[in-house]
Amino acid sequence: QLQLVQSGGGLVQPGGSLRLSCAASGFTFDHYAIGWFRQAPGKERKRLSCFNTNDGNIYYADSVKGRFTFSRDSANDTVYLQMNSLKPEDTAVYYCNGVFPIQFPWGQGTQVTVSS
């Protein structure tokens, strides 16, 4: 079965940090662009970051630039989103998925809650 397996998330205080992981199962990230997305209640799903494995370029949305870092462990075919200086407005369900050439079916994601 081709799927993306996420882990991480949870409850943290404002200013805290979390690290999300996303592992490829049944395929490889090579030649894909992989993105991190989030969706808050009542809001549309938004792309936060994208890692183009073809050229190594990384895109960050303005809302997370300077706070979140996208990285890759090619040996384990896993990507990570390191989230620092978390704010209450970062509270959302977070997802990883392909950006191009294809997107996989959306999984259940992982909940990140930032609250004091």
C-alpha cells in the first residue's frame, strides 16, 4: 500500500517546539515535491512548506518562515517539520502530502495544539 505515515504532534505551550515526521511507505520521495499542510477549524487547508527533491529548493509560507524548518533523511525516506516558537494560531491538524507530480489521498493528519 502506498501511503504517508505521520507521527509527532501534541499539546505544547506558546513558545514551545514540536517535531513532526512523515515517512514514505511503499514508494520513495525521490523525484517528488513533498509539502506540509495544516487546516484549522473552519479554515481551508493551507500549504506551509514544500521540499522539491529534484532541485533541493524549499518553500515556506510567510506565516511560518523563520520558525519552521523542513528537512529530509534520505536514508530513511522520511521528512520532518521542526516547529519552534509556536503560537496559539498554529493550532491545527497538520498533514504531509505530495505537491507534484501527484498527491496521495489525504490521511487523518496529526493534531497540534498550542495553548497555555
